[in-house]
Amino acid sequence: MGTRRRSQDERDEITVEIGYALFSACFLGGVVFATIAGPAAVWHLPPAVEHSLVATGTVVGGVLAVLRVVLVLWRFGS
């Protein structure tokens, strides 16, 4: 980590990479959530199972989205 000023090109590159990381993380989280919680929306399941699927989809999708952001930005930094 240096103290030199970054050029406009470097700042733009960082901004695009952050945008890509966030967009791909939202997409991944949404797909994972829909995959896990989708059956609760399609079929008539017991309320406990529906709640379990939605909660699991939310947690797994959120964790994978955060991991996606971290990994994309980590790879960019190296």
C-alpha cells in the first residue's frame, strides 16, 4: 500500500471492479436463493418447511454473495 496518488485510469479500474463484484454477487445470491427457496413458492408445503427453505436460501445466498465480493476484490488486489 503506497502513498502515491492514483491516476484517473486506476481509480476507474477500481470502480469498475467493485461494480462487477457487487453485481455478480447479487446475481449469485439471487440465483442461489431462488434455487433453494423456489420450491416453497411453487408447491404447497407445510409452513415449517416453507419457512425453513426461505431462511436457508436467505442465509446461503447472503453468505455466498459476501464471499463472491471478497474473492473478486482479493483477486483484483493481487
